[in-house]
Amino acid sequence: MSCVDDALLQMYVEGVLDAADEEILRAHLARCPRCRQHVAAYKELMWDLEHLPEPAVPKELDQLHETLLRAWNEQRRESSRSRRARGLIPAWAGYSVAWARYAMPLDLVGGLLSRAGKQVLASRLPLARRFLKKG
């Protein structure tokens, strides 16, 4: 039997071969030192890739990160303060538009208030005069 393809050896090491192909490959590996050597090299490479050392972070990067976080928090606090005040603007604008659309014209409102005021004064004036005379 000739040696198997390197891709098949990699699939064997990764554990993605189906059971039948894996059995055939194991039989071949029992007889072929070259393929066993390739499998060992692939296993070593996978172990090395899984256990990479953590890269060292420069102190300047940590300081920059802290500075950016502080600036971001400050900006967020300031925007939340102004957002509260701005939150009333759409409600006020909507109320104003609705009021202007459905309100009676000002001259009509003024006339109604004037007539109502005159009626209130006319009806309450005799009562007020009575109280003033008693006092």
C-alpha cells in the first residue's frame, strides 16, 4: 500500500474521519513509519497552536485603554443629562401642534371669554354689593 495523502493524515489527527476510513488509516500507520512521523508532527503542531503563550500587553496600551474608558464614561454621563432635558421637547412640540390644530381661533376665544366674564360679573355684582354694604 502506498502512503496516504497529507490531507487525510491531518483529518485523522483532527478526528474528522469516518470510522471506516479511520480503521484503514490505522492499519496503514501500523506498518508505515513515515506516515506515523507525519501524524506525530501534526499532533505536535496542533498542541502548540492550542497552547500559544499570551502576548505581553505594553503598559502604554493599558494606560490608553483606561483613558479611553474614562472619557467614554464621562461622555455617556453628559449625554444622559442632556437626553433627559431633550426628552420633553418632542412631547411639548406634539402637544403644541395638536393644540394649534384643534384650538379655536384666538379672536373667537377672546370673545367667548369676554362675554363669559361680563356674565359672571353681572350675576355676582349684586351679591358682592350686598356683602360690601353689610361690612
